[in-house]
Amino acid sequence: MFNTQRMKSVFLHQKYKISTFPIPIWELEQIIIDRGYDVCISSKSQASFILSTTVFVPNLSDTHNRFCLSHELGHIMCNHYDVYRVDKYTKSKYEAQADAFALYLIMPPFCFDRDLEQFNEWDLSEKYGVPVESVIKRAALITEPSNKEMRIF
Ligand SMILES: [Zn+2]
């Protein structure tokens, strides 16, 4: 269902040779900056968002910001323009795609799928620097029928 988002995350893993986990915050910021955007850490908002060419993220924790930055990067990578002006259906589709991209980016298929067979969700949450709920959501992406076939290869 989210094959495009998975492919786009794999593209970035290869381009930036991402091999350290959790992915450092600075590295996510660099990827965003390389796409022509600025990153602004703002304590005024509890949620992240994009305004023009600036990505705003709240000043909460690395764990939270890692997901927020990756989610907003997902909107950029998937060319989601006018996220705040589209209809409700399109908006929820965009949000689901940005979430899927973020999960794939933070927990790459090349190592997460193997780790999942060896470690529990708390160990994985620590390794990848995300909340346990994100690990569970990421694991659910693997069991989707369309992705299951691809694991055979
Ligand atoms: Zn969003």
C-alpha cells in the first residue's frame, strides 16, 4: 500500500549512506535543507508543520522530533503541496503517506525487518529512537499483504 513511500525512503538511505541508528537529528535536518527548505525549532507549537519553505518542529524531545522531521520530509518527498488546503479525504491520505514514509525512513527495511525477528518492541524503540507505538506501526507495514510477497525476495 505504501510502496512508493518505502522506495523513497530506501533512496535516501542509499544516497546518504545511513547506517547509524537512531538516525541523528542533524542528518534529518540536512536532508531537508538539501531539498531547499529551512528547519526551525519552535517552542510555540506542539505540532510540526511546513509553512512556505520552512519546516517547523516543536522543541519537545529527540524521539518526538525525529518522527516530526521525518514526517514533514515525507510531505516534501511525496510532493504534497497545499497540505492545509486540500479536502479532508486527500488530507488523510497525505498524512498516512507521510507517516509511512517516516516509519520506513527511521526504521529501514534493510535492518528493521531482520531486527524484528530478534528483538522486542522496547529494544527496537531504543535502537531506532522512536516511541514503542511507532515500532508497532512500522511492524504492521510488513504484514500488509502487498509487502509480504516482497519479503520473499
Ligand atoms: Zn503531516
